[in-house]
Amino acid sequence: MDFNILYLIDKLHNPFLDRIMIFITHLGDSGIFWIILALVLIYFKKTRKCGIHVIIALLIGVIIGNLLIKNIVARNRPCWIDESISLLIKNPDDYSFPSGHTLASFIASTMIFLHYKKWGIPCLILATLIAFSRLYLFVHFPTDVLAGIIIGTIISASVFYLSDKYFNLKKEQTFDTI
């Protein structure tokens, strides 16, 4: 079923969309767009907490998604299995499951959405485009992308709610000792 979806998406290819998808996918390379955005958020006092949450969640995502799950599952990429599809980007050399681009994108965009709904919506749209670009470029299976969305959302929600619980607990303990 994964390949059927990829072959269907492959029929969408045209020079204009190819350029757009290459650009969009590169925004997700090594999570760089999201890291820069988090650093910008950290710079301003009003958004500092959100930026710190994004960085913490991205670090957890690298450990869970890229270092643990990818190497345990060790799933081959679709472009490794079916080499008849010409790649528009460099052939990735790490495993496929889960999609790291999607994982980082949904970690950051979900966290921003949890803090600021108005800013989070465009971030979630960009994250979705980055996730789709991985399918369009034939470097991930749909289930890799779906796993990246689910794991990224869970990591963000966990960091957001656990940090709030932790900091509220610390405030209560501080006031109790005064």
C-alpha cells in the first residue's frame, strides 16, 4: 500500500512542483529552519519559553527518532528498494522510519501551536508541506511520515505539559518555603 501511494504521488511531478518540493524539503534538512526559528523565539523575552521548549523537544526527538527508532527499525527507504525512480535530491544514507524531517517539523510546529495558536497554524501548514515533500521526492514511505507526525506531536505535547507541571510544582514549593 505504501508504494501504491508513492506511485500515485509520483504522477504529480512537473518541473514547477519539483522545484517547490526541493526547496520545501531543504527547509527541513537537519531541522535547521526550526532550530533558527527557536533561537529567534528564545531571543525575545515574550517568546523565550516557547523557544526553549522547541529546542528541548527537538533534542528529545533526535534521541528518540533518529538515534533509537531509526536504528532499531532499520527500514530501507523506498528509493533504495525501487531505484527506477529518479531522485531530485541526494539519496539519503540513513534509515527511513520515522521521517526525521517530519518529526522535527511536527515537534516544532506543534510546540509553537501549543504556545501561540495564531503562529502555530502557518507552522503546521509548513510542517505538512515538508512531510508531503518527503513523499513527493520518494525518500520516505507514507507510514514513515505518519510516524513522524505522531511521534513529533506526542513529544511536543509531553514537553509542553510536563514542563508546565514541573514549573508550577517548583513555584508552589518556592512559595511554601517562604
